[in-house]
Amino acid sequence: MGPTERAGRKEWIALGVLALPLLLVSMDVSVLYFAVPYISADLGVSATEQLWIFDIYGFVLAGLLITMGSLGDRIGRRRLLIFGAVAFGLASVAAAYAQSPEQLIAARAVLGIGGATLMPSTLALIRNMFHDAQQRAKAIAFWSAVMMGGISLGPVLGGFLLEHFWWGSVFLINTPAMLLLLVLAPMLLPEFKAPTGGRFDLIGSLLSLAAVLPVIWGIKELAANGASALPVVAIVAGLVFGVMFVQRQRTAAYPMIELGMFRNMAFSGSLVANTVGTLALVGNAVFMTQYLQLVHGLSPFKAALWSLAPSVVVGGAAPLAASLARRIDRAYVIGGAFVLAASGFGVLTQVRVDSSLAVVLTGAALLAAGLVMVMSLVTEAIVGSVAPERAGSASAVMETCSEFGGALGIAVLGSIGTAAYRSDLPSGVAAPVREGLPAATAAAAHLPGQVAETVLATARHAFTHSMNVVAVVGCVLLLVTAVVATTTLRGTAASPELVPVSEEEDDTELQPVA
């Protein structure tokens, strides 16, 4: 397909095929929320093992995104997608029938490897199939909606399956979809790879892994357990390896990432906007989940169902953003979307212990709708601002920044919330109550009736206050980002010509591979 040719029916059907792995990978982040108690009872999982069952998937995925994005540029995006589907399907079966915590952790690690191949491959293939900017914007809006839908749907589907089947069913749902992908991908998805990819940079891959993993682990550890030496050392070590990785990319004959693309403001400015958006979205989700369950007293499954209510508004956010960006400068739409999201935080500043669900869900809907608009537009800007042969590595960089944003959201907003929670508690409150609302709820279960009610009322009031403080901070952050994004992205064009490629590729054009 030539660079000016518009996509036809086959490409739009192929986009539906790409939605399969994207939906499952995004669901796998949250589908375990309800399954852990069942897994713990069946396999005898310790507290440490439980954390690794949760976190190993995200750690491996984040650490390998850059490697897999670069690998797809070299060996072919469809080939890497098929490899990832096989790995994801087999690992899902292994996880479903795991007989020990160690087996389950290993299977989740392989799921992370599969996820790292699938996510950048889907976005890179969209860049290759949709050369027309307007069509590509619509396709990426669909991509963004599917990804957000998967994250929201994961807990609901997990809760439904656990009510009717055993815990392994939350993994087995991946297998039929991956089998379908293996059948349809060779028929509907074109193959693309860089015509002169060069040797794969193994040293660069190891350095990227050594840079990303310690930083994300350190940030999450600080958020979970407070300040200590080991997480700080891990973050510093990761940053050192990050500097070494950048230096490697400057000198390598065939770099994994073309550093020149960061000089394009459409690319680098969009990366920052995407990271801030993910920070706000993930950071708020932590508080929203606890508020629905521990303040309003909803069961996990009912809380997950209610959390789907904002999807009615969010579902149309990405297409609306794409439509507006065709009429006015994309920077103004991104800035306006950040303001819309900030208004959601503004609503959440008014939430009280006895507030109706309508208030909470309205705030969440405004926040999510604005951030989905931001993410769909900046995703389109990121993949559209690089040459097609760099689409895989560019997509991987964006996904890695999203992982950093999510970790920072939990760490930064979580730490602010914890400080606000403790500051609102009366002096002399028992230690478990000061740990947070979940610990206070667990402690109250062992206290006499009136005392338990007093403890719960105090903890719920303090938690809601902390949620209001976090909402104020989030609102200010998003308003500042709105101004910065509008200023820096105004007039930028998603033009691949702004991005230099290596000399070996200067005179070649990315071509589909039969």
C-alpha cells in the first residue's frame, strides 16, 4: 500500500483482529483482582508470593517493551505478534493449571513476555496499515478505547468467572482468542519490517531491561512500604543503566531507538502528556476502588460493575477527540481534554463519606473521558511523527512511559494520600488504623460493635479527606499540563520527515512483505 493510499475494508477488518490481543493484554492487568483469595486458598500462597503473582506480569512487560518493539521492526511486526500470541496462549494454560505459587509466578512472567510482544506490534501495524492521517486517527481512537475497555472489563469478567468456575478460568479465557488470532492474523494482517534492520543490539536490550525494571520496582516498593534504602538504591542503579543505555544508542551501529525522534516536539511532548495522563488515571483508580468498597461498602464485584458506568461517557471520548482534531489544532484539543479531566478531579474534591454514587461516578467519568481523549491524540501523534520503519520502537517507548506513569501515579498520589489520611486522624489512634483504610477495616472487624463503628467512621472520614486532597493535587497537575501541552504542541505536525533514520535506511522505503 502506497504512502498516500487510503485503507480499505480489509484493513478495517484487520483492525478488529488486532483488538483481540490488545483487549486480552489490557484485561490481564486487572483480571486477578478477585482471584487472589481463591488462589491463596488453593495453592497456599504467602504474602510475598501474592505480590509477585500480581507484579511479575507488569515488571516483565515493562522491561521488555523496548526490546520487543525494536525486534518487531527487524523481524516483522506480524511475525512477532504471532510469536506473542503463541507464548500468551501457552502461558495462560500453564497459569490456569499451576500446582504451586512458583509455577504460577513463572507462568505470569511468560505472560508478561507475550504481552510485551503484542502491545507494540498492534500499534506499529496500525501505523503501517493506515497511512492516511484521518483514518489513522480513527484507528488509534478505536485502539485506545479497546485498551481502556479491557482494563475496566477485567475485574468484572474475573468476578463473573469466579462465581461460576474455578480460579484458573480467568486465565483460560485468553486461549480461544489467541487461537482465533493465530488463524486470522496470517490471512488479514500484512507483514512489515524495516528493509535494512541490521543486527539486533543485545547489549542495548540488556541495558534497557536493567534500566526499566529497577526503577519501576523501586517506585512501587516505595509506594507500598515507605522509604527504605533498597528501593532508592534500585532506582539510582536503574537511572545509571538508563544513562548507559542512551549512550549505547548514540554509538551503536544499529540502535534500538533512534534518538533523533525525541527532537520532534510532536513525539517528545506527546510522550510527556501520555505519562502525566497515565499517572492521573492510575493514581485515582487506587482511591476510587477503596472508596467504593470500603467507604460505600460495595462488594468487589458490585464495585467493579459500578466502575463500568463511566464507560458510557468514555466510550465516545476517543472518537470525539479524533473528530475535533480534524477541525482545529490538535494541541488545543489536548489542552481542552486535560481541562475536562481536571474538572473530574474538581468534582472528586467534593466527595464526602455520605456522598451518593452519582457524584463519585460523575467525577470519575469526566476524568476518564478527558484522559482517554488525551491518550488517543498523543498516541496518534507519537506513531504518526516517526517513519514507518520506526513505528515498533516508538510504540514501545510510549508503552514504557505509560508503565512509568502508572507506577508514579501509585507512588506520588498514593504517598500524598497517605500523608493526608494520617494528618486527619486524631492523635492516639491505634497503629493499624494509621496504616490506611484497609488495615483499619480489618482491625475494626475484631472490635466490639460501638468501638468498631467509631474506628470505621474515623478512618472513612480521614480516607475521604485524603481522596479530596489527592483530587486537588491532581486538578492542579492536569491544569498545568493543559497549559504546557497546548503551548509546546501547538503547530506541531505528525511528520515522519522530521525524524532522521540511520544512513543505511535513508534511500529505502518500508515495504509490505508478502
